[in-house]
Amino acid sequence: MEFLVTLLAPMLWASATLTDKMLVTGKGVDSKPSALMAVSGFFNLLFGVLIIWPILLWYHQTNQVMNVDAGVLIPLLLNGATQTVAMILFLKAITHEEVSRVDPWFQTIPALGIILAFVFIDEKLAWYHVAAIALLAIGGWIIKSSGKVSRKVIIFMLIASLLLATNDVIFAKFGRSLDMMPAVFCDVMGKALWGLILLVGPKVRKGFILGLKSKIRLQSISEVLFISADFVFDRAKIIAPVAIVQGIACSQPVFTILGAALLTKFAPKILSEEQGGAFWKKLGGIILIITGGVVIAITR
């Protein structure tokens, strides 16, 4: 059951990723990654203040947030920078390449997560968990190899993956000392803080203001999907080993690729990507990813 709940996160992320591809299409300042992440910070602020804070009030948990030790609060707030920078790099990558070829590079996250989680929070996995994560990662690499990807995109995505793996471990290390909702509140406010800090740049401010007018409907969809996925993912990291949760997240390319294929076929004006022979290579990767996910599900 926990596996199925956690699986919601990659489904939601995949939908948001396809939406992001539409958002970065265009040459206006409102399509720039930094401006889009500033808007993301604004949405996280709204989510934290208007939704999570009232929940904390309802459950009388506000004292647990207000009295959070600085040794926990500061790392969780600073941790928002790792995700913000990672997503800027990802958005830059999908401006240069098809999203279904960029997304699989996130499969390096579980491998990095195993190392970081072992070093910093002493998480050890059974050999079959490592084997399952390896299947997920190999599947992702096969999907990636279905087409050429520029060196710039590879560098962007490897750095983004390292930052996201670091983000997960930091959240697990410090968030587990709190109850679920206070931990998520601190995480969301960290993302809000660093997204809004980007507004110090005049071009970002211009793109932010223009984006609120020109792309608010589309970005609101993307942000609701992303925030919902992050909420599910945060919950999973509180109660399960980080690398296993990251392994489940490796299923994201499955939904991204299938979504891109469906949009290409039925709504090419919205999104169009190369299919043909490359699709079958992607399908082989999908089968490996699903196999790894099943192993995790039955051995969790």
C-alpha cells in the first residue's frame, strides 16, 4: 500500500514535467527557468501559509513549528536551495532537448542517494534493494540512449541529480526529528524562500510579473502537480529509507514517456516528440523500471 501511495509522486511529477516543457517553450522572459522558479516559490509560499499552516493550527501543532530547534530549521530552509538550483538546471535542459530524453537522467539519483544516505544517515540496504534500484537505473539509461543528448544537457542533469539526491538526504536527516506536517511546512517554506530570492534579478522580476499574467493558468497546473508530488515524496522519506523511495521515483520516466507519446499522437500542437523505432528502446527501459519497482514493492 505504501508503495502505491509513493508511486503517486512520479505520476504527478511526470505530468508536471510535460507541463513544464510547454512553459519553457518561447523566447520571452516569462519562459526563462529562473522566472518560472520564482513563480514556483510564490506558489510554495501560498501552499505553506494557506494550506499547511491552517492544518497545523487545526491539529494544534503550531508550537512544534515555532519551537523547532535552529539546528533543524536552518538546514531545512537552506535545503530549498538545492531543489531550486536543480530545477533551474532541469528546465534549462528541457529547453534544448526532448523531455522524454532528459527525464531519465534522474535515474542517477538513487545511486547517488545510496552513497549519501549511507555516509550521512547510516542507511543500509539489502542486496535485493540495491539490485532493484539498479534495474530502475539501467532502465532509465536505456531510455536515455534512445536518442543523442548534448554534453551540456548531460552535465546539467548530473549536477541536478546530485543536488536532488542531497536534498532528499538532508530532508530525511533533519525532517525525521519532527512530526510529518511540521517537517513538510519547513521544507515548503525553504523552497518558497529560495524561489523568491531569485526576484533580486531585474530580468527575473520582469519574467515573474509577466508570467503571472501570461502563464498563470498553465503554471498553476504545474505547481499544484509538483507540490502534491513533493508532499507525497516528503511523507515517504520520513517513514522509509531514502534510496528505496528514490528508487520508486525512478518510475517517473515511464509516465513521462507514455504521456509524451499520447500527446504527440493526439495533441501534437501541445507537444510533439520523435517516436518510431526509439519508442521500442524506451519500452525496454520501461519494462526494467517496472520490474525494479515490483521487486521493491514485494520486499518493502
